[in-house]
Amino acid sequence: MPYSDKVIENFRDASHYGRMEDADAVGQVGNIKCGDVMWIYLKVRDDVITEASFETFGCVAAIAASNVAIEMIIGKTLDQALKVSNQDVVDALDGLPPEKLHCSVLAEEGIRKAIDGYREGRED
């Protein structure tokens, strides 16, 4: 299965790519030894994600999944963002080849890890 136009578009114009130096939370998922690694950066105000970005070391599908996932969570509350699933990411990309579905799972896990880290940091 070739990549959809939306995958290519989100890869070529990864508008949310970049490290956020003053992020309120960072979620890192993946394993550099076996392939894709993703960092999700969040800025949160009044329980709403006001800014988000990513850095991904990986393939076309991983970068596209990261970008579309970020697009989906900006402006959402933390609880709303936690409801973004890997299937939502796949659907927003008009599908992924079966061997690349793990990229959407990484995006979902990265969002969860960043939000969990943010909430843990607020409990102190």
C-alpha cells in the first residue's frame, strides 16, 4: 500500500516540527536502537494545550503521524487530547500501510506520556 496524499503532505510540510525549549511537558517514546523515536512538547494553560510540537527520528509515516497528532491536540483540553487514539491518527492520514501502523501508536503514546508528565509535575 503506497502512502496517501495526506501522509506525504504531513511529511513534506511538518509544520509542527521542532524542539520547544520552554515546554511545560515533554513525552519521549520509542527506542533509538530499533527505529522510531518521538518527542512531544506541550505548552499548557488552564488545562488547555495552547502549543505543541514534535521531534521525530524515523520514517515518513512516523513524521506524518507525529505532525497530524499534534494538529489534533492543539486547542484541546488535556482530557480531550488523551482521547486521541492511534486509529484517529490513521484516519486523519487516510490510512497507513500495515507495517507502519506502529507509527500511529507511537504518536498516541507520546501524547499520553507528555500529558502524564505534565500532570505528575503539577502534583509537586
